[in-house]
Amino acid sequence: MSNVEELLIQQNETIRNALARLDQTARGLLMLVDEDGVLLRTVTDGDLRRLLLAGTDLNAPLSSLPPLSPKTIGPDDDEKVALELMERHRVDHVPRTDASGRPCGLLLRRDLCSPILLSTPHLGDEERNFVDDAFRTNWIAPLGPNVDAFERELAAHVGVAHAAALSSGTAAIHLALELIGVEAGDIVFCSTLTFVASANPILYQRATPVFIDSEPGSWNMSPAALRRALRDAAHNGKLPRAVIVVNLYGQSADMDAILEACKKYEVPLIEDAAESLGATYKGKPSGSFGKFGIYSFNGNKIITTSGGGMLVSDDGELIARARHLATQGREPAPWYLHQHMAYNYRMSNILAGVGRGQLRVLDQRVEARRKVFDTYQAELGHIVGLEWMPEANFGMCTRWLSVCTLNPDTLGITPTEFIAALGHHNIEARHVWNPMHRQPLFSGCAYYPHDDDFSFSDHAFLTGVCLPSGSNLDTSQIDRVCEAVRDITR
């Protein structure tokens, strides 16, 4: 749906002014209205040029255009009706009018036929310079000046002393567990409401995960559940070797409470901030609280290197060890010498160049995603039975994804049906993460809910939906999502 006001033009406007408006709006057409605002016809660049070729002066009024009955849809017609009308009359646009015939929207074929995806990469102008420099200097393999600079710049941005650029956030978690000393038979506590990449590295180390529920206020690890789990572990004489807390959908967990619980039992904390780069907790950057912090630059993240991750820590010796393990454990010798099993986990110099450019616009990307969420909340907040993931009062959420929950009893539609309905509008939406304690992969693993009578992560999964959230969504796309949601929940 386009911004209608900028496309309206009166009959007394000149052809010259109409051509200028077409250039300014860049939507391909205007809507000619009478003095009461009733739609008379649409006006395209071709319509105006045909007038000029027929000898009409540039300063002639638009009333010179021949009358044309516009093909329109009503306020309650859906996009399918619009597309059928376009096909029948071989046009690429259909105005939407109210009961009085006044334009209240415009649907374009190019919009309706193009999908709106959940979270796409958003590249700018900065990245090319760093990538071109990598090609110019032939630094295209893993390691190089961009890798070194990206590590320094990311560490400085999040206020941590050291960083190692890696091939993925999963690799960063894996190295963090190994550096802490997690071995076969150990236990590692992990947030349950997350993507499987947070928990898989526990299995890499042949350790056993214990899953911790989230709390309703932040959707992140429940300090109450964590305290119960640690208390039981201490009683059983089997404390976890580490706790992995995940900052979900761009929001920090309640780090003070979690750190206090971990400190009481002297258990190191790994902060999985793969989804929360740019967020803050009490003014401090997300990912900077644990013994290790983890970031991801996958293609759907708030900034991307196509694929990649970063391990950060204030412990320089551990980060140096991480770099050693990430480069096949090659020893400093004049020949290939390896004393320990290691990994091929380093980031390439080209991808690091992309990351350096992306990091420079992180604040703008956060602002754009928050604006998407705010628009959804403003436009759809009146819908009874539709609620929104809260922003905890202890920090700033990036709104990496805009997440809502549905009450099927009130709305008469389940999240699965809602997502399928959006798909019919060519709009991608997804379920909230399916908690790890529900996954067949982790069958039999212990799980601590938020309290004895309520598992918040199960509730979030069964009711939650992620809407398109990219920082490169334009106003017309956000309007399309809002209109589709209103239509589906009507």
C-alpha cells in the first residue's frame, strides 16, 4: 500500500507539474481527483507524453486528459481481488477507494508479486571499499588486515578488550566451551528458548545440556529457574561447567541476576548475543557481561558478513588460544607442527571487510528495526488477542525480529494458520523458536521451567509469530504487512 496523499493531484494542475510529481514520487502514476477528492482516473507518464505528442502545451491543465473510468477495489477487498482485476484489464496498478469514491490506497503489481521476507541482508556503500581493498591486495584467504581490523573495531564497539573473528557464531560457542574446559560427561546449562546452534556445541564436547526456561518480562533466561537448577546441581554434587545464556530476538537477559547466581556457585557464563548485537543492558552493550561473548553475522542478522561470528572476552590469553584453535592448532614452527586437535574456524579477509562496513551502520540498522516494530505496534495494537514481545525496563532491545503472540480463542486463528494466511499474501512469517527441551535431539535432558506451574518457553512457541523485520523494509512493505494482518484477524 502506497502513501496516498503524495499521489493525489487536482484537475487544475498542469502537465508540467504532473511530470515533476511523477519524478518526485517514483511510483509510476498519480491519481487525478476532483474538488471533493473523488477519483476521476489514474495518470501515468505515458498518458502525459501522449498528450504532448498530440500538441498539448506543457502548461495545459490535467483536465485536458480524456475521461477514463478507473478500475478500483473497495476498502474490504483483498490483494487477490486486486491481482485478478489487474490480470483482467492488463494493468499494473489498482487504486483502493472508500465508499465515497475517494482514494485510500494504491496496490501495484510489482509490490503484490514480490515477497516480503522475514529478515534479509541490508548492504550499503561502506562494504565495497573494504572488499575491493582485499581484492586489490590479494588478501582473499582466511586472515588478513580486514580480519585484524574487524576484531579491533567490534571489540571497541562493545567495550570488550579482545575478539577473534570466526566462521560462525556456533564456532564461537564451541571454542568458548572448549576454552572453559568442558569435557565428556560434564553438564552445561543453556537457555531453552533459542535456535539449536546455541546447544549443539554442548554435544560437540560430549557434554550433557540442562535447559533453563525464559521469563515473561524479557523472554530470556529466567533467573528463578536458573537459581533452582543451580541449587539442585549443588545438592547433587554436579555443578555445570558453564551456563550459556541466550539474548533472544535482540533483547538482553537480566544479566545482574544471572551473573549473581553464577558467581554464587563459581560457574562461568557464556553470553550468546548472536541475536542482540546493538542492544544494551543498563547502558552496557549486550554480549559484554560473561567470561565470553558470542556474536553472529549470519545473513539474517542485524549486520552480516554473509556467514561469520565473533568470540569476545577481556581475557587476552584465552582469545589468543581461541585463534590458535581456530587455525587448525598450527604451532609456531618452520614446518607444519600440530600438538592438539583443532578446527578450521577463522573468518576470511573478504567477509571481514563486509563486516567492517556493516559495523559502521549498526546504529542506523537498529534504529530502522525498532521503527518497524513501533509501526506494527502502533498500527496493529488495537487488535484484541494480539500482543507484542515486551521491552524489558533494564535495557534497549534492537527488535532484531518483531515478535507478537496470538490468542487463538480470541482471534479464532492459530499461529500456524496465521503464518499460512500471511503466506497467501506473499509475506514470510515464522514461528517463535521451538524450545530445545521439546526437540527429539535432546530427549531425556533435564528442563527447569520458569516456575512449577508455568513453562513460558512452551507458551511463547505455541502462541508466538515473527513478522518481517528487516531494516531495509520500506513504508509500502510495512503497510502491506499491517493490512494483511488486519485482514486475517478481522
